[in-house]
Amino acid sequence: MTIVVGYVPTPEGEAALTQAIAEAKKSNDTLLVINSSKGDALVDNRYAQEPDIQSIEERLAEHGIQHIIKQPIRGHDAAAEVLDAADDNDAKLIVIGLRRRSPVGKLIMGSVSQRILLEADCPVLAVKAD
Amino acid sequence: MDVWSSLMDGFSTALTPLNLMYAMIGVILGTAVGVLPGLGPAMTVALLLPVTYALEPTSAFIMFAGIYYGGMYGGSTTSILLNTPGESSSVVTAIEGNKMAKAGRAAQALATAAIGSFVAGTIGTTLLAVCAPIVVKFAVSLGSPSYFAIMMLALLAVTAVLGKSRLRGFASLGLGLAIGLVGLDSVTGQSRLTFGIPLLSDGLDIVVVAVAIFAVGEALWVAAHLRRTPLHIIPVGRPWMGKKDWQRSWKPWLRGTVFGFPFGALPAGGAEIPTFLSYVTEKRLSKHPEEFGHGAIEGVAGPEAANNAAAAGTLTPMLALGLPTNATAAVMLAAFTSYGIQPGPQLFSSQGPLVWALIASLFIGNLLLLLINLPLAPLWAKLLQLPRPYLYAGILFFATLGAYSVNLQAFDLVILLVLGALGFMMRRFGLPVLPLILGVILGPRLEGQLRKTLQLSAGDPAGLFSEPIAIGIYVIIAIILAWPLVLKLIRRNRPATVLPTGYDDAEPTTEHHVASVPQATTTEAPTPTEQKQEKP
């Protein structure tokens, strides 16, 4: 079985990854790490760069977890990418990180986490940054 | 009136609150478009041109001057923080600047770029104020044959010297000259290239052409290459410099200025060559040559100064002769025409107050730019997080509005789309945009001088060589055109010697550098950073 984790290079993203590693270790599942960008801006700080990815790679290898890291740039938002990945791989769990959002911010920008929570077909584990 | 009192008059015009406000708008807009790769001051001035018809010409030009200088400043920010030059003249800055930023010295790189730009811009503008009237004095004695020769030189030099491929340059120039031909012949009244469409007999409006090629072409190009791997911006605080940085920067600033201004002022100007020359010189003269390639502050200070001095230099032939040598100057020249002001050597006498206010506003703009760039550089970098669909939708909206408002004719929108498609194809096939725009703007004036010359000599082509200056310039043109051939011959005879051919292979082409950066990632294809590794 597969566990999908939505990763962003922020404290929330790190928390989600840590939690996902623990889950994957427990059940010996494959971990699918998704870090996506719409790719429509020149700069996107939520898209992990090479050194980031490498350190994740090392960390996962250290724990001896089967893993796939994907960084799709297809013009879809992060929620769609995570949900797609979960569907395609018949995931048994999605792990995401939550951050504090103001109602106005959510109204204007929408919420990736909310979409994943509402639309996922499998259990979603949401964690917060410490 | 001498230069000093004219300039003071200019300051008194430029320092009125209203004009100061336009200068402020200009520098802010200019910095913004300079920061964003793909947009440039030429496109911005073209887009704003129809909007500013309601303004006093002086206010409009003060704003354009701010945009012009602001674009030069903004380009360096993107070069340093992102290694994506926002402007062709910032390409060299990116070499050392980005290395500095990666080594944690982004603040110093930004500071030396901003202060160097200010120093060079101020010296350059002073030289402009001093040189332009002298050039004018000399220029009023020139006749049509000489003007024809100078314009030929400008067109050929920009086409043949700048950019990677001469063939593409000349193809672009040919397109521009053809577009310039559309309409009624000024002497005989015959219609040319109108295809029987009466609306074409007035010719194509230069504003529509510029907006189509710069704005619509670029927007289509970006739309076709929308998805690319996003980068991280290097975080930076307020730019500052230590004592050692000052010591290492001030000489490159001055040397850069010395390189920049004359190259900008030459008819074959452009900021690319002097920035590159400055870089090479600093590398040779530096006491820390080992730092070059790993972030040497001299490699940022020199080229940035050269770039801004060249920007000031470019305005010398533009104001004194009516001869633009870069895209922004070309569009500004078109702006003069659309305000009913005849560019040329008469400009200083017929529009003295406007010209001097423009020059004074360059000094003011420079100071404003230093003030808003030193503290706000990190903020400008945030602009790069803007999703481009929103940005380009806005640009297309303004482009359409502008093109329509010129003549209030729906037909202009058709022309806008057709030429926008042409602009897209030019980017697709790597044709530089600058020769086209120069061809459109200078073509009709070139023809006018040719006709005048031939009328005076009763149709005898020998009339073209009737002035000594004209002959001298034809010799220079012949050298420029024959130079690569000669080089090739020398190289063939002595294959062992390596000759410096200028910067052709080191530089991306002029206006569409963003286009030429190969960026991966399309729809379903795996991204370059995508990694698939499965452990058993």
C-alpha cells in the first residue's frame, strides 16, 4: 500500500513528512512524497529545490523506507496533485500539514488542506507544526 | 542660453509637485518592469503612450525617463537574486552577482549595483547635458546625404553588431522596413503595400506596431511557455556595503562609466558591449582575480555602472540627432512624433524647455531610484512571485486598450493581433526585436532623406557622396560589414591563433533573453528535478 504526503519546505511540511515517515515505518508501506507548483510564477518558495529534495532522499533512505518523490509542474494546484496521486496509487492514507489561516485569507486564496480533507477518498492525517 | 542656465530652467520645470509625481510613478513602474524578466522599459513606454496623450508632453517624458532609468536598476535585482536577467544589459551582472548572492553577499551585491548605477547615471547624465548641445551644433551643419549615411550606419550597426546572428538581424530589419513602407508614398502619393485596404493608406501607427511586437508578442510567447520550474529567491536584508566593499567598488564604477557612455552614445550603441568590456577589464585589473567566478564585487560594480552610463549615452544621439539606438529610445522617439514634436537637431532649439526638463528629470530620477532601491530591494524581489497569467492578462488588456485608443478604429486591433503573432513568431525563431522596431521608426525618415538627397542632385546617385562626412561613414559601414569576413580569412590562414570576436557567443540576443533560456517542463513530461528511486 502507499502513503501519500504533501510536502512543502515549511515547518508544516516538515511536520507532515516526519509524521508520514513514522506511519510508513509502522506499516512498512511505500511513501509517495508530492511537492508541486503550478509553475506560473518565476519564483515559488513552496517548490522544493535540489538540496531540499536531496536531504529528504537521504532521510528516507536512512529510515529504510520505500519511497517515490514527485515534483509535478502541470498547472494544477497542490490539492489536485495530492488527490490525483492518492487516486492513482490507491493510497491508504494522505498526510498533510496544516497552518493557521484567517477566514479572509481562506476566502480569497482558498485552502489546499480543506480541499484535500473534503475530497479525499481515503483517510487523511493532518498534523500541525510544533 | 548656456547649458547651465538651461539646465536650471529644466530643474525648475521638473521639480514642480506634479512633475515630481510623474517622475516617481515612472521610476516605480520602471523598476517593476525591470525586475520582471521579459517585460522591459520599451514595452512599458509603448503601453503607456496612448494613456499619456492627455498629459503635457513634458510630464509624459519625465515619466518615460523614469521608466527608462528604472528599468536599468530593476534588471540588476533579478540578475543578482535569481540569476535571471530582467534586461539584456544585466546579463553580465548576473555572472558575478548571483555568485555573490549564493555566497551570502546579496546585500553587498545589490548595494554596489544600486550605488554604482547612481554614480554612473549621474555622471552619464552630466555628460549628456554637456555633449548633446555640442553634437547639435555640429549636426545642424549636416545635410541630407550625411543624415542618410548616419541612419544607415545606425541601422546596419545595430543589426550587424548586436545579437547572435546577422542573418536573423537583417531578416528582422527587413520586416521592420517593410512595415514602415506601408501607406502612401510621401512624394508621389502612390499607395504602397496597402493591398487595396483604404485604412492602410495612412500607414501603420508606430504605437500599434510597438505594442503588438513588445507586449502582445511577449504575452503569447509566455503563454506558450507558461510552466517552468520555479526558482527560490535568495533571501536578503537591506542592501549595505562595508568599507572594503566601497574600496573595491569605486574604481570599477568610474571605469564602467567610461566604457558605458561612449558606447551608448555611438549610433551602434547598446549596453551589452560595454558591460561585457567592463567585466573583462575588471577581471584583468582586479587584485582578487581568484574571486572572479565565485562572486567578485568588482564584476558587479563595473558592468552595472557601464549599463547605466550607456543608458544615459543612448539619449545623446536620440535627443541631439533624433537617432535611437535601443528599443526604449526608439519608442520614446515615436512618442515625440505622436506628440507632434519633430525629432532631430532642431529639437534643442524648438523644444528647449521640454528637452532640458527631461534631462533634469534624469538627475532627479536617478536620486529617486537610489532612495527607493536601497531599502526596498527585497520587496521588489517579491514581485517575482506574481502568477504570470494575471500579469500578462493585465498587459494584454492595456495593449488592446492602447491600440484602440490611438485612432479609435477596430481595424487597429486586427493589426495588433497580426503583428502580435509576428512578434511571437520572431521570438520563436530567435529574431531580435530591436532591428524591426528601428526599421519601422527610422525607415520612413531614412527614405525621406534619401528622396531629398536625390531630388537635390536631380536623381544622380553621386549626390549621396557629396558630403565628406557621408563618405567617412560609408567607409565605417564597409568596415563593419567586411569585418567578420576579414576575421574569417585571417583565421583560415592562421588557424592556431584565437582571435577575440567580441562577445557574440557569450551573450544571449537582445530583447528576448528570457525566451532563449531553455526551460524544461511541459505537461506530462517528468520534470528535471523529479526523482524516482525505489529501494528494495
